[in-house]
Amino acid sequence: MGDSEIFEKDGVEIEIVKEKKKKRKLTEKQLENLRLGREKMKAKREALKKEKEKQLKRLAKEDKKAVKENKVIKKENKKSRRVNTELSKKAEEHRNKLLENKRIKLLEKENEMLRKSQANKLSKFEDLRSKWLLRADNLEDYDTISEELDSIPEEVILDDQKLESSLLDIVKKYKGENYDKEQ
């Protein structure tokens, strides 16, 4: 019911039709300005559209360039990882060599200490041997004690407990079973 209205008055329907407003007529100057404004806006929209297209093309180029750079970087990273793994392997090998050298030095040091200890034990045994040989009463005892002491193997001499028991056996043989080792 936008343009007309119907009323009922005394049983008669009355229809009132509203008059349409006439469109406003623009002057030639206004029409020209309107056309110029529309052309300006169209040119602006086209310029913006072209600018967007340029930006999209530039972004696409930058994306392609970035993809290429990423590939190059990935290759370099792969290469550097390979180099790093090689370097870490070399570093590990060097570290292992150093540890091995350290172990060797420790073993040499232990061997040197063992040799010194063995030499010390052999020297003590020689002193003990001389002491026992000097206690011999006659030449026959001297020879037998000397043979007995010479028959003791080096492994027994280096083991204090075995040496002690061997010496006690020899002493008991010549001094008797009741010989006390503290004498």
C-alpha cells in the first residue's frame, strides 16, 4: 500500500492515490560534474585494481624468490650439517685418541709402579737371601740354603704371602718344625 490508500466512509470506498514526486532535474553543469566524478572514481578504482595486481605480481615474484632462497638455504644447511657431522666425528675421534693416550699413560704409569714394586721386592728378597746365607754355620748349609733360595720362582718372590710361606718351609726344614717365624 505504498502509493495508494483506501478509506471507507459511509459505506463508500474512497481510494486516495498519492502523487509521485517527479525526479529532480539536474542542470547540464550538474550532470557534467556528476559524469566527471564518476569518471574520476572509475579511474581511481582501476588504478587501485592495477596497483593490487602489481602488488600480487610482486608478491608472487617475492614468493618465488623466497622459495628459491629457501632451497638454497636448505642445501647449505644440509651441507653444513654434513660438515658439522664430519667435524663432530673428527672431534669425537680426537677426543677418543686423547682418552686412549690418557689410558695408555695411566697404564704405563701403573706398569712403571709395578716394575718398581717388583724391583723393590726382588731387592728385599736379595737382602733376605744374603741375611740367611750369612747365618749358615758351614759351607754345606750355605750351599743347600743357597740352592733352596735360588729354586724359589720369581712369581713366588713377587707374591708376599707365597714368599713368606716358602721361606717358612725352608727355615723349618733347617731349623726344625718348632721354629717360630718371629725369631
